[in-house]
Amino acid sequence: MASQAQSRASAIVGFRDELARLQAEGVSLDPAATEAIRAHHDALLASFARQEDVDLTAAAAQLSIGMRIATVLGAAALSAAYGFFVASVWGNLTVAPQLLLVTLPPIIMAFLTDFASRREASGYIASIMATVAVIAFWIDLVAMGSLFNLPDSRNILLVIGAFSLALAYLYRLGLPLLGGIGMIGGWLWSLAAITRGLWWRDGIDGMEPLLVMGALCMVMPRLLPRPAGYGPIWRVTGALGLSIALLTLGQNGQTSSFGGINQSVLEGVYQVAGAIVFPWLVVVGLRRASRSITIIGTAFLSMFLLLRLHAWFWDYLPKWLFFLLVGFLAVLVLLLLRQLRSRKVLRT
């Protein structure tokens, strides 16, 4: 809801700016209609103003960026403070105080997350509380394993990720969502060790789990459409995962989890996949008006083309001719993107 309100508020501000320009240029407008629109917009903006996370001016938007940075720094600092405090007093405590020290904080921070989400509409304080709760829960599980000699398991990542996602969806918080995606992604990544007969910590060099995670993130907005503001986060994360995995696998087959297959064949398969996926990401970004996905697709498509040109022509062409070819292709990409942009503008 907050993202929809922000989008509408930004549209209203943009409309008023354009209306002011039209009036300054002498365009004749119906005063009654203009006043009715202004009154309606004033009512909407007053309603949005009661939502503290909606920016009604450019200055407010800049302040929001600072608040997001402060939220990340605050969550990191408080989590580090708790972790270092536990480490400093752990050896001086008996088992009962140790259990209380690591068991109570996640529960307390979860309750504080609920309290903060009800008292503060922006969600910044609740994001800090939820992130600290996740870190405290992680410390709790690690400490429990150490106290009771429990076997090391990849499932700790799955449990922490599920807890983080639960907080994110219960209270509509973006920072725990990113943490949950990272934890679930780490758990999926560790599964690559199974195919290679390795301990789960030793099998994270295979890139296919990142590829799977990226694909899942791209389709998650369809599976979990609410809240609507989470769709861009899922898609951007998925685009990055797909792009990094495909570019790495296409360049170096040794990063694949399928070591028994011919390396050249693997690289060729992933290069073909990259040649399809990178332009597709550009198209997805344009269709969804997502600047981030468009930038990711364009950047990785450019890197992919540069690496392919280097592999195919570097040893066979004079250096001046190679860079001339790269420049020529860059101009072609520029013209293509310009054509796509023009078509999109005409359609809108």
C-alpha cells in the first residue's frame, strides 16, 4: 500500500509541476476544473501525509534515502554490539544464564518489532528491531549447537531465512526480506555439495544454485503478489542472481557443479543461455518500467559481449582493430536501446 501511495503522490507532484509550466507558457485552462483537481489532490496528499513513509517533496525523498542508510547502519551496529557482548561474557557464565542470554533476545526483539510497527508507520525502527531479532536468533542457534554438541547443518540457514521472511511479510519490512532471501539462497547454494559428495560448507563454489535462486526470485512476485512493494525487490535480486551465475558459468566451466561434463560444452550451453537471458532482462525492465532491471540487463549484456569478443578475436586481430570492433558494437547497442526507448515513449 505504501508503494502505491508513494507512486500516486509522485504522480500528483509531477502533474502539478507540469500544470504550473503550462500556465506559465500561457496555455488556457478551465479554472473550475483546475480547482476541482487541486482540491481532490489536496485531499489525497493529506491522506498520504498521514503515512510517514510517503515522500511528498524531493527533499523528503532525499531524507528517506538517508533514513534507509541509517536503518542499515543501526541494525548492523546493534547486532554487532549484541554479538560482541555475548562473546565477552560467555565464558564467565554457567549453562542456565547462557541459555537465557541467547534465548530471550530474539523473543524480546520480535515483540519490539511488533510494537514498533504499530507505533511508527514508516517501518524504519521496526526494520532495525527485526534485523537484530534475526541476528540474535542466528546467535541463539549457533550457541545451542555449541552447548549441546549438535551436528553442524545447512538447515540453520533455512530456519533463519524462514524466520526473517516471516518477519518481513508479517510487518512489511524490506530489510528482513533481503536477509531472508540471502539465507534461503545460501541454503540452496549449499545443496550443490550433495551432487559432488562434499560437506555442505565445501560445495558453495558451484554456481548452479545461484542460477536456480535467481529464477525463483523472478517468479516469486507471481506466487506471493502481496505486498506489492516486494515485487521489485524479488525481481532485482533475481536479475542479479541470474546474471552473475550465467556470466560466471559461461566464462569458466570449472565453477559448475557438474564437474563430470566436458567444460567446453558447459561453457557453450551457458553462453547461449546468457545470450538469451541478458536481452530478456532488458525487455523485462522496459516493460515493467524498472530502471534497476534494465541497468542490470544492459550491464551484463555489455560484459557478456566484451568477454565473447575477447575470447573470439583477441588473439587473431590487431589490437587497434579489436577495439574498433568493440566500439562499433557499442554504437550498435546504443542505437538499438535508443530505438527501444523511442518505441516505448511512443506507446505511452
